[in-house]
Amino acid sequence: MPSKIRFDGQVVIVTGAGRGLGRSHAIEFARRGASVLVNDLGGGPMGSEGTADGSVAEAVAAEIRAAGGRAVASAADIVAGADAVVGRAVDEWGRVDAVVNNAGVVGFGHFTERPPAMFDTMFRVHALGTVNLTRAAWPHLAAVGGRVVNTTSGAVVGLPEQTDYATAKGAVLGFTRAAAIDGAHDGIRVNAVMPVAQTRMWTIDHDESEVEAMGVVLPPTAVSPVVVWLAHESVACTGQVFEAAGGYASRMALAFGPPVRGAAAEDFAAQSDALMRADHLQEFTHLDQLLAGRLAAIAAAAESAGHPAS
């Protein structure tokens, strides 16, 4: 049985923590001893302005304090005001041990109906918000061997009428994988979750009975344990993505099938079935490993054909 996961003396920043998943994460971190910076702009689930006055974040921070925990609120924009978010935590407690990039917005509509402005909004909140806040916190995380937990989505494998959302979340996935490699140099572990839970986003595109049922089967509180584990100093993995839903977790792997060889388009057309096979997949930690393997295979093929690689 592993030792109890605690965050005593540690500081955790949670974005989008005024409601839903973020609120659940913040409360669980505080329950386990963390000092929590509750960040939330107070906007609507589709990116519209809501309170934008800090009251949503302050309500959660006050709830944590009322339960005996430590929390302060921030309504700073995570894109334009990332330094202010991190600075609030550092000014209050002198350090940052973990960042949970949870803030997000959502939208629905066929690709051709989604205006460019919505793609801009999705990228701004999901991708730039994650990147900018992580960048602002990086020196503080490097000082303590910190952790970053990003929020991507299963939408990256394809989701109807959410091209802008899926594309932005795909950027978060790529950032997670690459930042983990750079983070290894600085002692920072970077992972991500793909949460499935009933939040305000569910209420937009589901009827009342579906929303109620989702609240029972897929509550936000069932995702938080995975996030808390990934934010703890004992976590060994980095660059990984985990689906978290209803008390379950599953690791997502990025893998490639065996390569097929060809010199013309017809060669690959003739081998399309082999290219589409889902067995014998191989996982790579990063692109350099994949390229090294491919170059070795090409060199071996050239050697066997009597054309030694130079």
C-alpha cells in the first residue's frame, strides 16, 4: 500500500477552479494539505464573459478556508496575466510546486459553420493559456522539482462538431509530450489528463435527463484523484496522458505500426491493408527514437540491396 499522498507545505495552482472539475481539484488538493491558488476568470462555458470580477474564484477559496484549508483567489487572465497568477501564489507562499492547467471553453457546430474567431478563442484559452501559465511557473517548478498537469481531451481522436475544440486540445497534447522532454532537464514532470465528467459544458449539448444521469455516473470528483496523483512529488512518469472518468483511468499511447516499403504511390496503395493494421504497434517516447529506428531500417534496406549507406 503506497504512503498517503499529501501536499503539506506545498503550493498548487489550479486554473478554471471556480466550478466543475477545477473546483473539485482545488478542494481535494486543499484537503490533502496544499496551499491552493484558485484561478478563475469567471467566464461562461463558451468563452463569454461571466462575473469576471473574481467572485467565482473567491467563493471556492473561501469554501476551502472555511473547511480549515489554505487558499487565495485570482481572477487574472491566464494568457495575458499568467505572470500575475503565478506571482499571487509566490507572494502569498513563496513557492509553486504544481500547476494544474484546467481552464477551458467549448463550442459546437459543423467545421464550415465555426467562425475563425472561435478557433482563436479555443487556441487562446486551451493552448496559449496552458503554455503561458506553465512558462510563468517554470522557474519556480524547476527550483523544487515540480509537476505540471495539463488538461487535454479524448476529442483529439475525433469528435463531431468540435473541430476547434479538438484542434486546440491536440495542441495541449503535443505541448505535454514536448514539454516533458525539456522538463526532464529541469527536474519537472509534465503529464496530462483526458477527463470525462459532467460539468457546465455538458449542459450545453445534452438534455436535462442526460445531464442528471452524467452527474451520478461521471462526477468531477471522480477525476480529481488522478489529477492529484499526477501532481504529487512521488509521481514517476512524465509525458503521459491518462483518460480519467467515473473512477477509472486509462493510459493513452501514441504508437506507430510496422513500416511498409515502396518507391511509388502504387506501392503504398497495394499495401494499404498492411498500413491500416492495428497490431504490432510500437510506442516511442519521442520523435528522435522514431527517426533513429526509421533511419536504421532504411540503411539496412540499402545495404541488403547492395547500396551501402554513406
